[in-house]
Amino acid sequence: MARLHMRDATRDDLPAIVAMLADDIKGAAREDASLPLDPGYLAAFAAITANPKMRLVVAEFEGRVVGTVQIAVLPGLSRKGASRGHLEAVRIASDLRGQGLGAELVHWAVEQCRAAGCGMVQLTTQRDRIDAHRFYERLGWERSHIGYKLHLRGIA
């Protein structure tokens, strides 16, 4: 039984989304949920919503925004031209974790990728997010690659 209502995010949802991004030890060091929001968040929101291959989604529970995920559909040549879905910034409000809402959000996002014709879905999570690793593995995700990043603007 679905408990979450998923919908495309609006600009009014940005404070709640940024607050969820900032609500852990990693996010606290790199995000700024103070109001007014940094203009960078507004510019990123505009870029995401202008791209037909991207969706920024919020999950509502009992009328409150409690989750978010960004979904990108990436066309590719490998795997005979298969598109892949990429999930980014998957979050559930910290006071509601452990209740199955994250699983509901991820399953929904995967179905969105399937409906968009994706042949696979991928995501990344930092090496030291052990709880996140267990979460995704419980949902049937497989550790399959080693990822690399090159920071260009001093953003961790």
C-alpha cells in the first residue's frame, strides 16, 4: 500500500529539499539551508526543470514533503543504445527513516526509469555511507563499479 505521494518538485519545495540534503554529516558540510536560499539552488532547479531528460521529485507523507530524488535518463551507445536511469540525491527526512518510505521512493523512481525505456538504473553513494549501502543491497541493488570524481569548483 503506497503511503507516499510523489510529484514533480516546485520552486516552493526547494527549502524542504535543501534541508533534507543538509541533514546529515556530509550534507551539513556542503549545503546551506538558510533562507533566503543561495541563488545556486535556484539556478540548478531552473536547469533541472528545463531539461526533459531530468525530473526533480518530492515525496509527500501526510501533507509534508519528506523525500526527494532526482531522476535523469541518460541516452547511451553501450548495451546496444540502451538508456539508463540515474538516481541522484535520494533522501528521506531523518525523523522518518527506517519506516520503509525510502524503499517506496526508490521503487517508484525505478518504475519511472522503466517507463522511460531505461535498460538499467544506477546511482552512486559515498564509500563511508555504510547504512546506505545496506539499504540499497536490501532492495536488490548490486555493487558493480568503482566510481571516480574530479572536483572542479571546490565542492566536496
